Amino acid sequence: MKNHYYLTGAQVVLPNETLKDAAVLISNGQIVSINPASSEGAKEIGLSGHILMPGMIDLHCDALEKEAEPRPGVHFPFDFACAQADKRNAAAGITTVYHALSFANAELGVRNNKTAADLARAVHAWQEHALIDNRVHARYEITDPTAPEVLNDLLANNEIHLMSFMDHTPGQGQFKNNDAYRSYLARTYKKEAAEIDALLADKIAQGVGAIERMERLAETARQLGIPLASHDDDRPEKVDIVSALGVTVSEFPINLETAQAARAAGLATLFGAPNILRGKSQSGSMRALDAVLQGVADCLCGDYSPAALLPAVMQMTKIANIPLHEAVALVTLNPARAVGLIDRGLIAPGKRADLLAVRHLGGLPQAARVWSGGVPVMSFAFDHGV
């Protein structure tokens, strides 16, 4: 049998409980059993002192954009960027990642239609060499009338796995006013005042027809079975609008009222793990910790720092006083359900053997071993041959 392993001695995180000193048998890419009666023929790997949990699922990770454009105007080859992002995610314990690529005309570096489309195709091209399951999350800036043609082409070629609607027009969502938007462009993309004025005027003018464009794209995505998300929802009325489009995930709801409305409408809510580690939102929106404490957080994502996922999850058991299996579900079972991934996200017989062995070093949780589809893809020196 292929990749036949018997993992022993770990705390094993199941959907509803955590087992002590348990064993998991995996073979041919799948989980065979928990505490099996027999492990004949399997290679035993002792994991005493480790937590064994499902590999993490990150629905929104911007980090690939930074691999492709580490500084404004400085670009690396896209295969190189994909390879680096793949390794970084595997090292962080992420076994399924949705690379969030922004389609926003030519306004923000790699966040323009042609470059984003080329990067999406590069993700697919690299997958045959990849350590983990790399997917494409296409973020559509709804004030861009030119992106739907590009997105429809990607959709037709099965090159999008998740699509979200975002609106960065100042005065709502992430940017509370014009000053916040101007500061962001000047700081991040080194835009001059005249350039910012032109971008702002174009964005406001191109908002006309946005709803109709969203409706057409949403219909195409639904027909193809592609899940939909909405970005930076800031009021219950917006939740109503995106729910009517078939959206199933509300990313980074701005406030408690909106997060509550999203969950009431049946949407899964998603917050950033960096927000947990930093203790605040970079844009002044709702704290992810408050969302967890208020019971309105379904999922956590890496956002701009995939390495933040694992420590954020482990912090939840202390600062939010929730059981380990509930904290782990924020990055495994819940995101899998939110986008219809029925083959992963939990340790159970018949599920994909995406697994993560966690070890604490000086109080900091680290990925010690990672399996993707039953294949060992990462094992770190600090594991000392365990």
C-alpha cells in the first residue's frame, strides 16, 4: 500500500473532542481508522508530545501577491512565486490554500486584471509540482467594468475555485473615508496625490452598473458550482444584497451587527488570524477576538500572513476559553464546509489524509510534520527525528 503510516502517541483533534495518546492509520491518501485494531505493514511514526490535527484550510491568503511583487514595481517570475508560496504554506501547516488574487484593473501593482489572470494560471501550472493543494480565490473589485470578461474566461476554463466581491470605494467597508483610502495608496503603492485623485474619481464613476456586473458573474459562478464570498460587509443591508446573489461566506465583516446578520442569513463568517495575534484590525474594523467571544466567527484565514494561523488557533483555547477542537475547527472543518469541500477538514475514516503534527517550542506552536493527501511534505529539524 502507498504511504501507509501509523501515527501514534499524539493528542488527536476530532470534530467534537480531543483524544489523548491516540493513534491514526493512514494509507493511499486517506485516513483509514482511529485507534485501529491492527496496523500491519504500516510505518509507525511516534508523535508523543504532539497535537495531531487536520491540515489547515486557508480561504483567503494574499501572500502570493507579495511573493510575486515583494516591493512596488519589483516582480519575480510567477513560477518562482508559486513555489515559494507553496513551501511557506506547507511550513505553516496549511494543506489547502486559496490564493486571493485581486482583479482591479490597473490600479494596484499586481492587482490588475492581466497580471492577476497570469498569476492564477501560474498557480494551476505549478500544482503538479506542489507540496499542498493550491487553489485560486478571485477577488473582483466591483467598480472595475473591465474585469468580468477576464473572470468569465477563467471561470470557463475551471481556473477559479472561489470568487469574492469587494468594494474599496472610500466611505464604506475597509476605507471609512477618503483620507483612509488616500493614505493606503500613498503608503503601500507610493502613489502621488494627482494619481490618487484620478484613481478615486475613476472608482466612483465606475461604480455605476456594479450590481448588474455582480449579478451576471454570480450567476455564472453558481452554474459552475463555484462558491461565492463577499468582502468587508459593513451593514446588514449589504448582507441581504450578497445573500441574494448566492454568497455563502462573509469575509471580514466590519462590525458585530453585520457579522450577526451574516450568520442569521446562513453565511459563514471569516476573520483574519493576524488580527488575533495583533489584537486589532489594521483598518480599525472589528477585532477578530471579539467576533470569537461573541460567537459570530466561523473561520479564520491567513490574510496577509499564513504563518499567523496556527498560533492564532492555539491562542483561542486560552484567550477565548474554548476547547481545542472548537478552535481547530475555525481553520479546518468550518472553512471546508463553507466552500463545500466534503473530503477534508476533519480526522475521520475515509477523509483525505491532510494532517498536521504540532509541537510547542518555548510556548510557540510550530508545524513539526505535515502530510498532504497522505504524502509527507514537511518534517522539521527541531522534531529531532521523532
